[in-house]
Amino acid sequence: MSKTAPKLRIATTSLAGCFGCHMSFLDMDERLIPLLEHIAFDRSPLTDIKHCGPCDVGIIEGGLCNADNVHVLKEFRENCRILIAVGACAINGGVPAMRNHFSLRECLEESYLDGLGVDNPVIPDDAELPLLLNKVHPVHEAVQIDYFLPGCPPPADAFVEVLTALIEGREPSLPKNMLRYD
Amino acid sequence: MSKSENFRRIAIDPVSRVEGHGKITLLLDADNHVQEARFHIVEFRGFEKFIQGRPYEEVPYFVQRLCGICPVSHHLGAGKAVDQLVGVDALTPTATKLRRLLHFGQTLQSHALHFFHLSSPDLLFGFGSNPQQRNIVGIIEAYPDLALKGVKLRKFGQQVIAAIAGKRIHGAAALPGGMNKPLGEDERRQLLAGIDEIIGWCGEAVTLNEKIHLEHPENQRFAKMDSNFLSMVAADGALEIYHGGLRARKSDGSTIFDHLDYRKYFEVIREEVRPWSYMKFPYLTALGRETGWYRVGPLSRVNNCDFINTPLAETARQRFKAYANGGLVQDTLAYHWARMIEALHCAESIKQLLSDPEITGTDLIVHGERQQEGIGVIEAPRGTLFHHYRIDEQGLIEKANLIVSTTSNNQAMNESVRAVANSYLDGQEITEGLLNHLEVAVRAYDPCLSCATHALGKMPLQVELIDDSGSVVDRLSKSSYGEIERAI
């Protein structure tokens, strides 16, 4: 790792996910600090950059449950050289996709019309709210994905290996204990 | 919204350095006077529906995946409800202590994350400072010692969780009527070895936040408002985050209810739906929809309790109360100060529990007789969290109701955004730095929204999902009634 090489620019986002993958990213703990000599953050929940600019790596947590998720995913694909889907929700839809067994209308009615203690029962429909998709989709159904990092969430060690490999310009090598499915 | 067409719309989208996604919209007239300011939650999951028909014992494992920042809170909130479903009123002493230890670890890591990783850039660099520097990387460069302590505080909380639940995020801890595994002696000793340093760093974080608040009168006034407060308290009035009764106080300090059995929560709280947010607006039934909104979380808990049962945090609480001459602290940015007092309490409590010989006990499960309904309530890092389930004869979920902590702060966050918009932005040339002031108001509450948004301008009325070969996978349109139709 040469210190004079330009920093790898990384953008991250959480779509229909729980932020657990981002938390696992932070679980690199103090190992993140030396990595900062080689990486810089673009758009991310950790920064105040609101739109993704040209980047080397995009990290996507979560699947697609509404129109905004689709817009953000496309913004990332257009700007990121390498796109990585991380975690069960981005790869398979995960827990949010459990609503695919029901119609969207049934889900909305249960929450806003039939819920316990609901006052002013109405389904929110303001123009500021993103259009919900009928079904929750994994991200590879909408754009080309370059790497898939499994786990709920992927372990911090896997993030360290993937970032280190990309900084060194080699393919990531993930031993079995870093490929998690729980 | 027809009147809105005459106004200029500004959106902060997404609100950043919060856990999850929301957006703030402003409507300004020709002279930049603020006509409307709203904080929208754009998340919709449908959990209450899709959990129906699932076996009750799965619930604590699903619900933690609603939130990767405080999975333990959802896990234990649902776990407490499931205890009632299996007819267990009291766990074994070891199981209770393990759950408390787990929850203190969770609250410590979440509070550390919020201050050091998310909010400290505003408080240390300034609300209108350079947005390129205003993040955790900027803090690591400018305050490397402080940042490293923050990273290690969060790490320690996560290690406590991993020791009990098997992994840091989405582990396995609570079982119906108890806990999954005992704490090993090696794990106990390893955690205890680092605890005094952790307590010391939490104490420094309290001092830093107290100093920032007391030395900046503008922080004291920032989004200050009179609100009601709701929190759990122990039977003796102590600060309590795992199990106790509910206490609600009016903004004048008078009591609305006290030591209320939380299984009666639906008698005292209702939730209003408003069409412009997926998050509901809860209020105290006794006060009604207009004035019954309340705040939850660290500010509420530290205000509401009579004392804290660990010495260093209690000293810090007394200084906090002295600041308001013994009354309720209503400063919105005092959330940060109260949050660090709680972090200190968590660290002290972790030491006490790890020093308790019963913590490594192996008697972990109690059995009872199946019941139809279970209500679990816990103080999550962000405030009071309600999990309510009803099951059928087969043990499958029939009805579920959740009030998550951030929901209770919905009205308060909107009031805060409006207050800051009126005092800082009204009539001004809008700059990025001024817009960040609105986000600073929201961040004080440490909201957890766990979903995503991204849209500028009008929402499209039709959306297409196209795969990488260019063919349309899904096409949806929205009718004027708000109904969503699939076109293919």
C-alpha cells in the first residue's frame, strides 16, 4: 500500500435495510483509522455529502422497497466503478421482503387503518412520500452488481479484507469463516 | 398542497448522520419567510402485517432486524412479550442479570456511536462549519485522541453484546422464559479487565458535553421548547432501562401518571396518522391530540427519574438538575449531555453486573403456561419501546403492535425543526450551513429511521424497475387516491 497513491473514493448507502451492515462496517473499530490513509468517503450516512459523485467503490446495504431506493441505486451504479451488494437484504430482499407474501394494500391497512390505538385512520399518500414498490426486490434485479458480500450482517473482518484487497488492487479472498449466512 | 405551488420548496434529502433516513422540507415565500417546515419519515415496512402467521418464538429474531443499531432493544422488548406468552412472570436471577448486562452493553455502544460518530462534528466544529470536514473522519483528523476513545467505547459495548448473544449484531440471546447461554468465566474476566478505563472515558464524555452546553448559551436556546416527558422508572424512582413502570410528566413538572403497569399502555397512548409521514404521531390520551405529545429518550429519562443508582452518574445527574434549578431541563441540545450521563451509568452498571457472582450462573430458563397476549416494554437507547403480540391456539401471531422509540419523538422533532426554521432561516438567504441547523435539531433526538429516501422535485407518478438487460421487471403507478397499481 503506497501512501502516495490517490485515495480510493467510497460511497455507501442503506436502502431497505436496517443499518446493521453499516454498523458491522464500523465494527472494524480502530482498524478503520489506518485505512483512512487510503480511502475517502463520498456520499454516506456518515457524511453530509447528499449525492454520490464519481467513486471507485459503492457499498449498497438493503433491497428495493420504494422508488427512492431505485433512484439511489441507479445514482450509485452510474457513479461507482465497483458496486458491492452487502448483506441479506441487498442480496435476497431479507426481512423486508417478508411483506412479499402479502399485498401492499393489506400491509398499509394493517398499519394505518386497523392498528391498535390508531387515530385519524388514513393511508399516508403525500407527494413527499416515495412511491412504494408492490414487492421488495434484491438490488441485482435492477443494476449490475460486481461483488456480493453475504451475512446478516457480513462480519467486520470481511469488510477489512474487501477494502484492503481493493486498495492493493487484487481480488478479495474470503475464507469460509468470513462468508456468513446468519 | 395546492397553496404550496406558490412557494419555493427546499428539501434536505436525505437527512445525514442519523441512523436511517428521513427528509426535511421547507416551503418559503418570495421573501424567504418560512411557511411550512416538516420532517418526513419515508420508511414503510409493514411489519405488523407480515409477522402474522409466524410462530411466536421467531419474533425476537425477526424484530432485531428492524434496526441494526439497537437490535438488542427490539430483541429484548419482544423477548419480554414472549415471556408473557409462555406464562413466565419472573426469570431466574442469572437470566435477568444477563439481559440487563446485554442491554447496558447495547445502550453504551449506541450512545457512543451517536455522540462520537454522528453528532460530535456539529458540536465541536460548529453547526455551519465546512461540510467536507463535518464528519467522523474530520474528528479523527482534528481530535485523534477523542475519536479513538469514542471508537473504543462503542467497541466495548459491542463486545459485551457479543459475549452474551454470540455476535455483535443480530445475535441469539433471549429465549421464551429465559436466556440461550451462560456467560463464560473467561469472557467475564476479559470484559472486567477493561471496564475502569471505559468508565473513565464515559466520565470525560459527560464533562465535555456538560462544558459544551454550559459554555454556549445559543445551544441552550436552540430548539428549546416545553414538552411533556414519558419514560420508565424503577419502583423506587431510579433511572431504569430494562424493567419498571411508566411515568409521564407535564412540562410544568406535574405528574400525569406514575408507576403505570406498561401492559396498560394502550389506555394512555393513542397514535395519530398524518398523510405526509409514514411515522405516526403518538400522544397521551389524557391530554388529547393537540397538547398530548411528549418526548422520550435520554433527556426524558434523566429528567423523569428521582435518582441514578450508580455513584458517578448520580453526581452527573445532580449537576444536570442543578442547571435547571431542580426543574425539568427542556433544552433540546441537552439530549447530548443526558445521553452521556446514561453512557456513564451503563459503564458503571456493567462493572457491577460483571462483578456479581450470579452473572456466570447456568440456571437460565423458567417454564409456564401458554397465554394469548404478551406486551413487552423496554427503554431503548432512543426511548420507550413497546412490543405487543397476540397469538392463536397454534402459537402463531394473530396481531402485532409496535410503538418504536423514535415514533414517540415524531411531533417533538417536527416542533424542533419548525422552531429552528423560524429562528435561524426565516427571511435569510438559505445556505448549506443554515440547512445543517435543521439537521442538528433532528440529530439531538438520535432518531432511528432505518430506511431510505432520495428524491428531488416532484415524485414521479409512475416508476419502472428495469433489469440490467434493459427489460422492465416492474412498473407501478399511483392513482389520485394514493392507490398503487401494478401495470405489468
